[in-house]
Amino acid sequence: MLGPSKHLKFNAPRASSFTSFGFFAFAAILMMVVDHQMQVMEPVRSGFAWVADALHTGVTAPSRGIEEAAEYFQSKSKLVNENEVLKKRLAESEMERFRLGTLSDENRVLKEMLQQKALYPVHSVMFEVRRALSDGFTQRYQINGGSDDGVEVGMPVVTETGLAGQIIHVSKRSSQVQLIQDKNQEVPVLFTESHVRGIVRGTGDGDTLQSRDLPFSDKIRVGEKVVTSGLDGIYPKGIPVGTVTSVRPGEAGSYVDVSIAAPKSIGTSEYVLVMFVDTESKLPQVEEEEPADPQQRRKAKR
């Protein structure tokens, strides 16, 4: 039977710690020198670096994704808020520009109205237009002046561009204006260049007036200005009524029909001048000389 070997000693003395440290330090320095000269450990280092980078990427990917998502939504929310602020500022700028434009237009209109007021010797008062009352068949507007302000039925109404119409109904604090474009309105006029007198009537379309059955004459021209003649004793003489747009022979051939572009209609944000004329005044009746024929009646000259 074999027994334990007499040459093996389990309790043999070991090398000292200093000797072991020196051995391993020498081995490490040797490997470093060899690696530096021959790059033996470069593949190992590259592999460890790749593995470490992959592990780092895998570990930090969720937190980085969360950070990027949070940054994205935060940036999007910021852009949305900035967009809303810019839209609000743009709307405010547009409203301010519109307000300034409206004030500028009103200022211009008021200056022109004051100029119109100075043109006529008749006392006139400015009123604001409240609303349109036109229904497709009539051309009417309401103003904020009434009998409490001295307004009476029949008084002429003008805008900054010329004759607008006539007062047809009056209450205490408001009145109705019938435009000269209305089919029921007639105004005695004078063609300024040809000096032909006539009556213009509205057509109901809001833009055009007509003067029919004028004596045939080649003097009336397109572009000629038309003003009130003042012969009715209501409309003061010289108020602009419109401009001739066409002249054509009438059906009988001995008369002409004239179309006239009317002044700008009253708008809902404009002002008008009401001329305080004496609506009860009568036209002066000038009798002609007694004709030889006693059967003929005396005529009043207009």
C-alpha cells in the first residue's frame, strides 16, 4: 500500500511579500515595455474599449432618450407659446393699423365736410350716420339728428363729395335721408359747361342718375360736371351732383337721355351735413307779358 510521499511538504516556507511584489512589478514593467514596442495588447485594449462603450451606451440610452424627449416637447411647447404670442401681437398690430387708418379717413372726411360747409352760405349742421335702411327698392339712411336739433322734412343732405339726398322723415332724435339715387328722388340740375338745365332722377342702383328728354343739343359732353341749379328753392345752387357718363338720343330723336355717375353714397361710418333751408319757401313767380290771345294763360318762369 502506497503512503504519502516523503518529498512533498505542505507547510513549506513561501516567498516573502517583497520578493513577490518585485517579481510582479518586474513582469508588469516588462510587459509594458514589450507592448509599447510591439503593440501586443492593442487588440485587447480596443476590445475592452468597445465593450465598455457598448455597455455605457446601453446603460445610458433610456435616460438619454427621456432627456431628448423632454427637451423636444419642451422646445415644441415653447415654439407653440411663442407662435401664439406672435399671432396675438400681429392681430393687435392689424387692429391698431386699422384703427389708425379709420381715424385718418374720418379726419380727412371731417376736413372735407368743413370745406363743403364753407362753400355754401346756408347754415348747416353735421350729423353722424347711424345705419342703412335700404331694402333693395329704396335708398335710405338714418342719421342721429332729429326735430330736437331743428331738422325738418325736405332739408338737403350733402357729404364731402356732393349732394347725398333729402330728409324725408323726422323724429325727435333721428331722421331718415332718401338718397338722390332713389327712384323717387328728383333734383333740378345745371350742366356746368353746356349750361343746359334739367331734372335728374335716381335709378335705384345706388350709382347712376338719369336725366331724360333734354332738348337735343350737341353741347352736353361725357365728363361734364353736373350741379344743383337752385331753381327749386330747396337745394342751394352749385352742389355737385355727378359727372356725365353717357349721352344718347331719345326715342323721338329730338331729345337726349343723359346718364350721370352719382357721388359716393353715404356710408355707415361717415358724417353728413344737413342744410337748414326754409322748406316752406316758394319759388318766385315771374309773369310773362300778356299775350295777344286772351285765351292763353300766364306762365310762371322757372
